[in-house]
Amino acid sequence: MLRGKYDFIQQERIIYGRPAADAIAETAEGLGATRLFIVASKTLNRRTDAISALRARLGDRVAGVYDETEEHSPLGSVLHTAQAIREAQADLIVTVGGGSPIDTVKVAQIVLAEDIRSEEALLEYRVTTRADGSWNTPAVKPSPVRQIIVPTTLSAAEFSNIGGCTDRKRQVKDLYVGKFICAHTVILDPAFTVHTPEWLWLSTGIRAVDHAVESICSRTPNPFVSATCAEGLRMLKDSLPANRADPADLAMRLQSQLGVWLCSTGMGRVEWGASHGIGHQLGAVAGVAHGHTSCVMLPNVMRWNREQVAEPLERIARAFDAPGGDAADLVGGLIRSLGLPTRLSEVKVTRDQFDRIAAAAMQSPMVRANPRPITDPAQVREILELAL
């Protein structure tokens, strides 16, 4: 008999297929918010008219715009972002961009909730791992200001209450969790994604595939999660190649966004494994882009785990309309068809970095939760060798 639970995050609404500016204005009005603080990616703010048009539509409700978040959300960037939100006296954050600004604002909300003023104090709120591999998650007060998110990539950070934050001194990307740091509202507007570089859009799409695969293969599976992730995989395996063939097709870009939504239901609800856990450290140690970490790690982790997850891998193969096929090869084939890297050497990770990556990965609760147990850095290096 199945036993388990599914915790819903404090996310009120997902709006899709409507102009983002209209949806933001209506959401702000419904919340009674009058001081909106926009956190956007630097490229979107400085090289396109998307943010200036949004600001014009929202008018004097905009209390400020901030575009100084950094890739992989380092501690210092999180603290600076939180300070900018404080100084603006914002009553609603509007985050527009990909995983880095979204995760930065998530962790910044913990900074605001706990009135944190230093990197050392913020580190006290990171998730650590107990001896049995379970998460030790510090309690966090409710954030004094919520965020609504307009995502411009397919990383799915908008659908969880987990934020990644990098400690550059330790060269480790840690996880932070708070009940109210997730988006109050997510707005999926494909027109806002057309400025996203192709490599970033497609590679974060593979990040979403990674979410689905590691959810289905989790050592703590959930039937709702497995069903939605399988359908999300079907949507992505069709829509991502279509996005590459015709980037202006907004209907197919929206299909990718909706597929990501379905692939995200396991985030924070089931345990993920080594593809995510090692991937986080590829970013922290070697600066590998968020989406590219999944491109180079996922198929190889699937192969390394194969004997422990044979039935889930068959479910994944069926989602690719290839029952009986090799799920790792099917995922790898999708990655190659999108013109994305499939080897660590292609993203400039070298063997002499393996010891640092493996040491950092052993601090990850996701590595410790891998369905094939990982108890020694040598096993991480073994997976890295597969991916080299």
C-alpha cells in the first residue's frame, strides 16, 4: 500500500497566455500593492524595451527597478538585493527573468524575514544534511513582502519555495527553503521570452526535463508527481525542437512553459538526486550555466542509476513515445538535437576540478538522496568520468 504526502506551496495562482503587464497590474490591484519593486535580469532591462514598457504600464506604482543580480545567486548579491528592496519600502516584488534573479529574490526574502545583515548570518539558514540523508531545514519567518514572477527561461524556479545560493568562499551552492518565498503568482507570457537567447531557453528546457526525470526516479516517488511529470515530458520533447525550428511561434513557446509547470510538481515534494546535486556544484566550482549542468549530467546519472530505477526509466521512455527504449539515450538524443553540450569537456570542466566538485557535491542533500546511494566522493568522480 502506498504511503506518503504532498505539500502544496503557498502559491495562489498561475496565469498563462495573457500579456504580463495586464496580469501584473490586476494582481497588484487585487493585493492592494502600491509600491512594486521590479527585479529583472540586466540584459532584459538594458538591452530590450521590455522592462521600460512594463514600467510605463504600471506607472507610479513602481517603486524602483533593480538589475544587479548575479548568476548562481552568490551570498553578496542576495544581501545587496534585499537591501535594495528594504530601501524601496516595497510591498510587492515583481521578478522578471530566469533562475538567477528568481532564486536571488527567494533567498533575499529570507534575509528580509530574519533581518539578516551578513553572509555569515545568512549561512545559518541554509539546508544541511543529516546522517541519514534527510534535510535539516531551518525555520524561517514569513517574508514581509511577497513576489510575483514573470519567467523568461524554462528553469522552473518560479514553481518552488527552494532557492539556490552560492557561497564563493566554500565554492558550494547551498539550498534555502521558506514557506512564503515562492511566487504568490506566476505569469506565463510567451511574448516576454522572445528576447531570451536560444541556448539559454533550450538548455533551461532540459533543466525542466531534469526536474521531471529525477522526480519520476526519486527514492520517495509520488503518483501525482509522476503522472504530471510524464505529461510534461511529452510536451517538452515535442515543443523544444519546435522552439528551435521557429522561435517566433508563441503557441509552442507557451507549450514549453506549460510543460515546465507540469514537470515542476516534484520540486521540494520528492527527493531529487545526483544530476541536480552535482549540477549545482558545477555552477559553484566551474561556473557552468544552470541549464548546461543538466545537459551534461542528466543522461550520465540516469545510466549510473539504471539498475535501481529500471521501472521509472521505462515510464520515461513511454513519455518519449519509445516504450522499451533506453531512456538515457532518448534524453541524450533530445539534448543533441537541440545543439546543446552533452559532455563536461564541452562546458570547459576538466578532470583536475573533479576533486573539488566531488567534495562540494557530498555536502548536497540531493546527492545524499540519489536513488543509487552515494556515500563517497569517489562515486561522484565516477559519474563525472562518465560525463567527461
